[in-house]
Amino acid sequence: MTDDRSETTTEPVAATGRTVTGRTLVLATVGTIVLVTAVFGAVLGFLLPRHAALESVTVNGATVVVSPITGSVYGAVTIGCILMALVAVVMVASRVGNGNGG
């Protein structure tokens, strides 16, 4: 009697011929963080009006109704802009450090 599980192996990414570059990994990480933040914002937008009686928020002089959509958009845009700014700083610093920019 043979064990079928011993014949199946999981190949690592390098063995499948796919390569993951640093840029791909960074963009995937940023995208995942933005997505998680959007979900968290949607949850807060759903719970805050019901449990804290918070109907609207004023941000930089603009009043916004608290809802799952506005919470999600606000969180995703805010974190996305911050992370992309950090990625841009790292890219510029990398080019200057390598002597390719200036």
C-alpha cells in the first residue's frame, strides 16, 4: 500500500519559473495594506454611527457623512497617498545612492 501524499510536492516560486522582483513585492504589499485599510474604514463607517452616534466628521473644513463608503474611501486614499509618497522617496534615494540621479 502506498501513501499518495508522499508523491505530491509543493514547488517553491523559483522552481516554477516565476520570479518576484522587489518592485512587484513592494506594490503588492502597498496594495494589500490599502485594501485592508479600506475594509477597516468600511467597518468603522458602519459601526460609528450606530454605537457612537457620530453622523458626520469635519476634515479640513469639509463635512463628510460617516458611512461605510466614505470611511473606506478616506482610509484607502489617505494610506495610499502616504505609502506611495514613501515609495517615491525610497526610489529617489535609491537612484541617488547608485549615482544614477541627481
